Amino acid sequence: MTTVHRDAVDISAMSEVLATVRSFADEVDRDARFPTESMEAIRRAGLLEAGIPVHFGGGGLSLTQLAHIARALGAECASSAMIFVMHQSQVLSIVRHGKSDAMESLLRRLVVERPLVASATTEINIGGDVRTSGCAVEYDGDRIRLSKTAPVISYGEYAQFVLATARRSVNSPPSDQVLVVCEKPDVVLERTGDWDTLGFRGTCSPGFQLEATATTSSILGDSYGDISAQTMLPAAHVLWSAAWLGIADAAVAKARKSVRKAASRTPGVTPPSALRLAELYVVHEQLVDAVFGAAAKYEAIADSPGDLSAIGFAVRINNLKVTASSLVIDIVGKALQICGISGYRQDSDMSIGRHLRDAHGSAIMVSNERILGHNSQLALVYKGN
């Protein structure tokens, strides 16, 4: 990570960040509370603005570099990692699609003020399809109003900004969407549900009724269709997958510790669990290759809107999400088998419980069924490569 703008991102502070994240992870999970201490450590280290270009004062990190940070965070606290990556996918959308003086000014503010940026792309009664909206932007001169019922807004109560999708106008079809930057206090979130889940408990992702006012300059320059295809979706899938790789890393580390402990009891004799660990390494390496291969592919075509919007890339990036979420569940399950009762116990230093619950959230929070359904439609016209 040698290209980091050191004034904005202090990589030497990463070990301190990880120590903080690690120390509060179990408490965050147990109490399903926002990881306040961890996010403050991430903020102090300049990691929230890590993906903003250097000429705006940010860290100028590539998607691959952001993925390495997400992976490290994920190994300590999956909720903290997920908040980090969801924030980054929103910020990158502003970076690449703002296209106005107002958005450039916003990016400079994000560097100086270091607020969290959340996302409201889902909506009640659209069947989980983020590429359609029921709500619409309403205009009154250069002022706009937006009312949206969102089943989930992760860490919405703790974010200063919420990027919300909506129809371009009340007369626009559901697929003609824009992305609106909504800033508190001009966006009000009224909670409509609770967040008491098996995993990713610290992401604090209940439903909200969103009521926002803003100016027309708060609408990103590109259509949401382009933003999603070219930035938000690929960035989210790569960075989510990197966070899940971190979960897998933690589980593999505990499995390795268990095998070494067994080997120490019988010097010169390879324990049977060592074979299971060797098999685990194979699957783990597949996940590593999938994540960083996808990040490299994105970076190779990042400046080509045509390639990013191509059906083949959409299929590939959707496949990454399904592959990564399936592999992390497999890896953590295999690690639990290796650790045995020590991994099953909640009071053990080799407990796999939190990793197991978080891993299953990877396939549920953004449904693999919905993504595969979308890919099935693309498969009808995709010729492969």
C-alpha cells in the first residue's frame, strides 16, 4: 500500500485500529450495538476517506487496497468491517459519478469532517429489486423532497449522510432512477423496526421511514443504473467479499491453532485433523483468489464504462458475491469441525460461534436467491467469453 497519501491515511495506525476492533467485537455482537469505539478508531486513522482521491485530500487507495483493509477488519469484527465497506461503496459512487462542483465540495467535506455515509437503495413493495423505485423525487424550484419506506438502512442512525435511490420524477418509470445525497438534519429517519439478528448484529440495520429535503445539486450526475453497474455494485460485492474473507481468516486461524495444539500432545505424530486443515486451506485459497481476482479485474476496466456495463462483467461480479458468501459458510463450518467442542463452546478462545453466525448473514442479508435470479435472466442473452 505504498501509494497511500500519508497525511490522510496512517497505515502505521492500522494495528491500533485492529486492536480496538478486536477488543469490542464480542460485546458489539452480544448487545447488537453499534461499534462506536471501533468506528472512532477507524475514523481517527483516516480510513473513512481512504478511497477518496488524493487531490481532494483523501487516501487515494485502490479497490484492492480497500479490500485488504476490509479483510483485516473482518477478521476481528464482521460488523465493523461491513460498516466500513458499505460506507466505501457509497463514497466511491460520489467520487466517480458526482460530476458537479457541489459534489467536489462534498468530497472535500468528507475528508475534513469524516462522517459516515449510509445507503437507502431498498424499498418496501419492490420485491428486493434495487434497480426499481416506487418513491420519486418531487421538485419545487431548485428544492426537492423525497419520502421513502426502506426495510433496511444499515447504521442509518449513526450516519450523517444517506444516499437514497428514487425515481427521477413522479412521472418517471420505476427503472429511471437517480441517487440523492441526503444530509442530516434535512433527512429524518423514523425507525419502523428492530435489528435483532443471528449475525452482523452491530451493523444496526432496522427499517426506516426516510423523509428528506435537499437541493437539485444533491442529485448525482449519472443515472443510478450507471452508478450501480459501474461502481456501487462491483465495489460493494468486492468489499463485502473481502470482509467475509476476513471472517474466513479468523476461522482458519482458530482451526490451525486447534491442530497445532493437538500435534503438541503427540510429538512426531501428525494428528488426523491436520488433513482436514490441509483441505481447509484449499477452499480458503479459492476465496482469496476470487476476491482479489475480481478486484484486479475491476481495476483493469475501471475507466471503461462500456466494459463495466457489459453483461459479462455483471454476471462475473454477481458470481463473486454468490461464490464468496457460499465459500465463507463452507470454510467456517469446516473450521468448526476441526476445532470440535472448543469451537462449539462460547467461552473458549477458539469459539467459532460469532464467525458462523456472521458467515450465514453473507448469503441472507443480500439474498443469493435474488442475485441468482437476476443472473438467470442475464444468462438468456449472455454468450460468455
